[in-house]
Amino acid sequence: MVDGKWTFEVGGRKKGFAQIADLPDSYVVSDGVSVGRGNRIPLWLFGFLY
């Protein structure tokens, strides 16, 4: 959880939304994905924050 608002669940390409399905402002951060869609964010994009 970041700033008490956003929840990020980190996992592989097949990581699902089951663990965060009922949480508002939640996202899946996936490794092995080049383009995000919906609430799925590619893990490599977090490298730009460093």
C-alpha cells in the first residue's frame, strides 16, 4: 500500500486480481508484460521511478 491509498500486488505474467478484487485503487504489477491494460501495470515501468 502506498500513501494509504493505492494497493499494488506484484506477480508474474499470469498473476490474477483475486487477492485485490474488492479493494479500491488496486493494481497488479506484472513481470513479463510489455504493455499494461486496465489495472495491470508492467513491472519495468517502476524502473523509471528510481
